[in-house]
Amino acid sequence: MDTLKKRVLAAKREIPSDLVLKGGNVVNVFSARIEKADVAICDGIIAGIGTAYHGKEEVDVQGKWIAPGLIDGHIHVESSMLVPSELARALLIHGTTTIVSDPHEIANVHGIDGIRFMIENSESIPFDIYFMAPSCVPATHLETSGADLKASDLAGLKDEPRILGLAEVMNFPGVISGDDHILEKIRIFADRVIDGHSPLLSGYDLQAYLSAGIGSDHESMKLAEALEKMEGGMMVMIREGTSAKNLKDLLPLVNERNQSRFCFVSDDLHAEDIHSRGHLDFVLRKSVQLGLDPVTALRLATINPANYFRLYKKGALAPGWQADIVVLNNLTAFEVDTVYKNGKPVVQRGELIDFPSGAPTYPNHLSRSMNMAEVTPESFAIAHPGGMARVINLIPDQIVTLMSHESVQAEKGWFQTDTVSDILKMAVVERHRGTGNIGHGLVRGFGLKMGAIASSVAHDSHNIIVVGVDDVAICGAVQAVSEMGGGIAVFSENRLLASVPLDIAGLMSVKSLQTVVEQLEKAKGMARELGCGIHDPFMALSFLALPVIPELKLTDRGLVDVNRFEIVPLFT
């Protein structure tokens, strides 16, 4: 009997289904109703929902809640420091069955080859990873990346079945000014989903950006900003990641009348946070604690992103829909008991039970991503010509920064770090083409009293970024990152105190979640011993080189005033 006829007969209860979840509280994200019913499944598809269904296998879920598998509509896999297949293992136990990823991190290092690796590594696993074609590689002309993807390169990705559209268009000034290069990329994907990235954009500039066909934004921080974008037709992605946390500020905007215009996303989420707090299950719990109805919260993590990304028959429980299902012990605490992917159990009692094992395979050149010119401590000396200095100021739990103009310490014409005022040295060292470029800057907010921390994760071009107190430690941390082939380093007193090797592109580890978390915990602990008071200094550090997020950032080419979208001198 063919699968379609079998499903129809099972739906009418004329033959047993393959699997029936019996007597659970079924959450209907269409009507927002909850009803006690059975869920019958045939060949990975829901055959019917009702009473008195019978199956070859029956599972009693009385007293539990049956909900659709969770969908994260915008997450950068690379920010977890895990390869796609390992991230999937980590997310399944939290009820997530689908993510949509923008692979522009690895694309900035290895171009199309990097994107192909992400697609291939995520094949043949019980988890759906869709991708968006990176729109801005490099993100701007103000930095040096390892690749430059033209419109013709992206056209070659359009036929990939798991590429849904064009990823976040970060070059919003280019869109608004009518730049032909970015507009050609938009034209290629005009019939697909096009994601946005437009912090603080409003008024006629926002109207121009929207008129190009941009459909979403995950950068809103204030209610008025999100409201204007939502009323302009955008899907407002409410972000709750490791560094950027916007849930508390934006959630009051969500109500029953407009909830379909919002979804929850992670954007950038470290392995340690996945391990300690969870994924979308954490966001759902927090949303309910902040006063959102639990079924409405579920809609923002299921049917809403599915509809926006045109994911056919995903994100809801209904006959004919994909049997991606999470069984919850509690609807408000979102405690995951069992997860079914295509009707097959992959998590039971909160534990992963059936997932392909084995170390990831990857082309050798993906691990050879360090082409850095030689550096010495003198490379990080900053001449002080007099006048005021532009200082990057961190904002807790945000990736935007503030710019201040300050009088800073100097000795014999050279800048001196000031640990009392917490004004430290910062540098970005080009690592793709051996140019020898080093951008110098000053930063407040890390609190280091000695030593340095460095990383090859530095959005979006992923050069080596470092912050520290003295030139010897800064140089040592940079050299340590280069010598390990990419990763994170904590360095002080001529000694490497901790490291997190990131084998693939200097962005992802080939190790398990548990191993990466242990390495990160040690590195963060060592950073705290050096005086750093930030919860996750490496995630905070990684965004200080991103010149599309206001207000002041640093690349290998120099200090960037993002509001003016140009390189500016350190001293004025």
C-alpha cells in the first residue's frame, strides 16, 4: 500500500497508524486552543488528531502537552563554536527540530567552500538545518575578509534545496543609496525570502530599505523601533542570544492581534549558554515569566517562523503536517520529555537516544585558515599625538557600543593603558591574506587588570581580535591564536593560561558540546582572574569588529564610526 493511501485510511481509523501518542494535551497553534486528544502518525506525517486512534505502537502521554517542534528562524551555527551536526545534537534535547542559519561567518573565511561544508555536514541527520545565502561577504569595504562573494556566486547557491533565500542584508546604507552590487543580489532572490539587518533605521530610509523587498529584522532594541518595522510589514525577530538580549524590552509589543508578525531567534548563542540555559525552551520560559500567554509564546517559536520562511507543512500539529513533535511535562516551564523528528523518537526523558555519531570530516584547507604576517610587541604600540581619543564603550547585554571622546594617559608620546579608568588597548590583526594590517583602538568595559584575551572569532570578517593591558601579553595572545590554527587564548606573564582551539576556519571546534563548554569555562575563569567582569568576554569581544552595528567599532583597517560609515582617526 502506498504511503498516501495508508495515511488516509489511518486517519479514518480503518487501519492502525505507525505511532499514536495517546491522551495528551494537544496545543493547536492555529486556534490557540488546547484539547485532550490522540496524535496519529504514519510515515513521518501526522495522519489525524482525535480520540480512539490505534497504532502499531502507542505511547501514553496523559498529563503531558504535545506541541510542534521548535523553530529558530535566525541563528549563526558558527557562533556556537560547534559544527552543524554537533549543534543539532545539542538543540534537540531542548525541543528544537529546525533552524534557519546564515553561514556568513565561515563564508567570510572560506567563501563558497565553507558554505558547502555547512550543507554537507548537516545532511542525513534527524534535524532540519536550512540556510540563507550570505548577502554581505565581506560585510563592508571597511575590513579585510578571506572571501568576496559576488552576485554570480550567490546565484549558484539558489538551486540548493535547503537554501531558502538571501541572508540578512547588513549593508543597509548600500541598499538605501542604490548600490548596484547589493541590489543585484537582491534581484536574484526577489522571489525568495530576504532577511534584513537594520539597527536604528527609521523614517524614509527604512521605507527605502523595505521597498527593496527586505522581509525581517532582528536588530530592534526599543519598542518604537520594532513597532515601526512591524507596521512596515517586517517580521520582527525578537533576539535573545548570548550578547544581545532584547526579549524583555520588545515583548510588551506582542499581543493577540499582531503576534503573527513576531518570532523568537537566537542570532548568536555560545555553546556554554546552550549547555547551561537551553535554547528556545529557555526563551519560552522567560516569555511566560514576563507575562506572555504560553500558547502565544509557542506560536513565536513554531508556526510564525515556518510561515515567514515558507516551510511547507511545518510548525503546527495538524493532519498532513510533518510529525516534528515535542512532548512537554509542563507547558509553562517548557520542560522537554520526548522529541519526535519525522515521527521517530530522538529524545526520551530529556536524553538523546538516536543520533549519528562520529567525528566530522572536512577538507584539510578548512583547517588552514591562518595567513597572518609576523607580529611583535612593538606592533601593538599606539602613538599618542595629543588631543582627545575616541574610546569604544561596551553596553551590557548589547552588541551596540557607545563612542566617547576622552583624555587618555601617555608617556613619552605613547598611549598607556589605564586600568583604573578601564581604558585598555584593542587591536584587530588581519589573518586571511598576510597583509600585515593592524587596526588599533581603545576600549572600556572589560575590566582587565593584567594580561590579554584574543580570538579568531571577530564578526564578520573574523580576523584576530585582542584586548589587553600590555603589549607583550597582547602579542602573546595573538600569536597563540595563530599557532593553534584559530581559537581563543588567554595570556599573561609570558604564559598561555587557557585556550579553545577552533579547528575549522578558526570558528568551530570538532569536539563535542561538553568538551567545548569545559574549555570555554576554563578560559572565562582565567579571564576573570585577570580582572574581567563580563559574563562572556569572548562573545562581547567578537562583536567589536563588526562595522555594521553602531556606534564605534574596530577592523584591521582602522577605527570605524558606524554612524558615518567611515574610518576615523583614533585621536582628534
